[in-house]
Amino acid sequence: MTIDASNLSFQYGDKTVLRDVSFSLTPGRFHALLGPNGAGKSTLFGLLTRLLALQAGDILLGGQSLNKQPADAMRRIGVVFQQNALDLDLTVRQNLQYHAALHGLSRHEARQRGDRELERFSLLDRADEPVRQLNGGHRRRVEIARALLHQPSLLLLDEPTVGLDVASRRALNEHVRMLCQQDGLTVLWATHLIEEVREDDRVLILHQGQLLADGAGHAICRTEGTRNLAETFHSLTGAG
């Protein structure tokens, strides 16, 4: 599914947090939204998920305006927010079934889809455990599995590895990339961690509400005359 954002600007009171941001996402590809903390990544995600109302510009999902056809567009989006949104006292399967019900799936269909996703995340054997018994990395996997239950075309992940150790971050990142390859899922992965981004990724660099670069990582490096993405990121944003 193509995603086209055009001329997005957003203010909280007198403070401008996004300035005329435009980009398109390529179907079936992993995109990295890279920016320091406070760059505007979460605000952008708020607009993409309709948690925030558009103030300027438009977002088209598969040609459908998020403003004019919000219900149809939102059915095609899965999202994992920075803050954990699971009910810790429910089991893994119960969390998935509750989410599935909100999307109108039958209990039988929810069970089938949920078990399939849990198996892909190597969590099926823990389906009947309360979520609070899982470590941070496994909870994140459950959140992604839940976000995929209604079979979206676009998966948005806002700083999904916050609080995870290095091994868990790497495993989660690899799994999401696999989803792009196997399912043709379009992914927008927001992060401030340069090690989660590859130089052949499509990279969008956001800083102080402005999109400073958009393209393949290695092409951005060539344009900026830098040796790697870490150097590029520091050059453009002043962040280490």
C-alpha cells in the first residue's frame, strides 16, 4: 500500500513541532524514521494514526484520504506505540482476542490468526501466561503480533525497542524486516538509535520538525559527503 504525506505541519499552541513534512512510503519496504528525541517522530505518528487531528496537509493511504475516509484507511494500519499498551493481568492470548474483537473478528478467527502470529514470534507456548510474566522483548513481540491480527498493509512502530537490551533490540528489528520480505508489509520504524538502521534502508531523517533527508541510506551519505549513517546523522542533527 502506498502512503503519501504532503505538507504536514503541526503546532502545540505557539510551538511548531512539524514543518511542511512530505514523503511517500514504498509498498513492502522497511523505512527507518530516524531522529533525535524531540524531533517530532511521535507527533508524526499521532497524525498517521489519527490520535492527532491534521492541522495542515494531507495523508493518503492507498489513495484514500485519512481526513475524508478515516475508517477505511485506519483498517489498513497496524501500530505499536512507544508506551506498552498491553493489559498485564490478561494472558497473551486474551490480549490478542480483545484487540481482534475491536476489529470485528470472530473468536474462532481471532484464535487462528493469533496463534499463527504467536508461532511466528516463537511465543505460542506462552499464549496462556499473563503478560506480566514476559520480559520486555517478549511483550514487544506480543504487541506486534496483536497489531498484525487484522492483516494491515502498513505497520507503524514508534521507538519499539525502548527499554530493551541489545540482543532483544536486534532480534525484534530482524523479525520486522522478515515481515516485509515474507508478507510484503510496508513498515515505518521510528528510532533515535542509529544501529537499528542499515545503509540500504530507505531512511527519513527528522530533526526539529523538519525532514532533512529522504532516500536510501548510502545515497544520503554520498550526498552529505560522509562515510556512514552515524556520521551523516551527527552532521545533520548534531546528535551522537
